[in-house]
Amino acid sequence: MTSVTVRVPAKVNLQLSVGPVRDDGYHDLVNVFHAVSLFDEVTATGLPEAAAGEDDPMTAGGVTVRVSVEGESADQVPLDATNLAVRAAHALGARAGRPLAVALHIRKAIPVAGGMAGGSADAAAALVACDALWGLGLGTDELTEIAAGLGSDVPFALLGGTAVGTGRGEKLTPLPDTGRYHWVFALADGGLSTAKVYAECDLLREATGDHPAWPEVSARLLAALEAGDPKELGESLINDLQPAAVMLFRPLARTLAAGRDHGALGALVSGSGPTCAFLTGSPDHAQELALALGVADVSRATLAAHGPVPGATVVATTP
Ligand code: C5P
């Protein structure tokens, strides 16, 4: 094969319950992930191995990676070896034990630093694309292990659907697929650093003397998912990072209120934000809400999407 293209979804968190800080600086979570139909695409194209050179900053462990990005906020995506998709190709290629070179082209639709795991999605897509391109044939377990080393949300981008994440979010238990949910996402101007939002959450808790309990998955949320009931689901959405995200990005309070005022079944900040997510009852309801939010002028743009959808999937190959 000379090239492989993988499509990978964004996520929204139906429940993000944040426990105490651990010794390694991470927080123990209960994180109910839900993959939605907002997709990035990553194409991996083989390059002549002669491109590899250890003095090249894009080479690590004998693997050389070139990267290019187009689409939604592409100018905010790093093009150096810190790019999570590049790190994914380096980590995967190290398992091959031979010099390799690849060009990654990323087509972005998922907002950058938006709380929808766009960078994690690109890393998962790069793992699946390079595994196929290089004929490594790594199984799900091995890919998931590499994914967890890259970031807490990367394993879920491989899996997709709806799943409970525990630990720092990387230990996944898939949930059965019982409903189809229609969402509207309100994109913000600019991004939020995940690490800063967690740090702000800790500060707010310190200031209020609020000691977080050990996080537990919400029985109400699970029952709503089992019943496939969007109204119940809308009322069960939980995000412990929301107060911190709103504190760091004040206009979000207005965006969330506008969604509720215009009939959203549920409204919350997506992950660490600043994207806001609104649950609706139907595709038509989603279109109406997206339009109303546009008129209210409370976001940079609105996007309608549905979930759950599958994780990183090969969509095209060139022999
Ligand atoms: O794992 P990932 O690199 O995506 O995490 C980004 C940052 O988010 C971490 O450096 C940490 O500050 C914070 N984080 C956390 N607890 C988690 C997941 C992420 O504190 N469970």
C-alpha cells in the first residue's frame, strides 16, 4: 500500500466526574465518552526510507514523519514533533524495528483545543493508518496500549460508540448502542488548555473547601442510555469541569443559557471546553437550535452532529 486514509470522530462527554488529584498529577475520572459525527481524516502516505535521518527533528527511533494540516483552525495545529499524530507515528513505528518514513496529511473538522478530543482523534487515526500502511497488524490491545501512552482520550477515539472511561479516562468499558442522539455544538473563538482547566477546577475546589468524592458512574445516566431516552439523557448530563471552563472563558455562560432558552434537552461544556454541546430531540430540532444559536450570536459557529458513531476507521487505501 502507498497510502491509507482513516476517518475518526470527535467526542462529547455525557458524564465527566473528576475525583481527587493523584500522585502523578492526573485526576481519577468517571468519563462517559460519546463519539459524534464530526470527523477528522488522516492520510498516511509512505515515503522512501532514505528520508529518515536521526539529525532530523521529525525523526525518532528511526521513524521520520512529515505532517501537513488543512481545514478547521488548521493554523493552530503544531507542525513539529509535538503534534500528537506525529508522536503516534513515532510510537507505533518504534515497534517495527526498521527505518520507516511517512507523510501524514490531516483534514480537520473537529475544533482545535475545543474539548472534543480533536488532537487525540488525529493520534488514533495516525495509529490505525500507519499500522495498515506498514503492515504491522497490531491487535486492538496493542494499539490501545500505545494510544493510552499518548493521551487519556486517545483509546476512546480508537473505540468510538459510547463507553465509560475510568482511571485517567483510558480504561474503557463499552456501553451497548441503544439510541441515536442529535447534538448541536457551539464553537468558541479560541481554545482552552485541558491542563489549565483541570488546574482551575482544583483551585475552585480548594477555594470552596469542596473535597471531591470518589467518582461513580451515574445510575440515572446509564438508565437514560439504556432506555434510549434523549429527554432523560439531557437531564442527566454532568461535567465537573464546567465551572472551571466557564471561569476561564466567561462568555460560555451566555452560550449555555441561550441553548437552554431555545429548548435544548441538555446543555453542557464539552470536556474541558470551550465548545458547548446541546442535546436535542430530533435532526429537525437540532437544525432549529443551530439556527437560533446563530441568530443569538453566542458562538463563532454551530454544527449539528449525531452519535454514537464508530471510532477510527480505514475509509480509503491506495495500492
Ligand atoms: O492525558 P492528556 O495528555 O490528554 O491530558 C492533558 C492534561 O489534562 C494532563 O496533563 C492533566 O493536566 C490533565 N488531566 C488530568 N486528569 C486526567 C486527564 C487529564 O488532570 N484524568
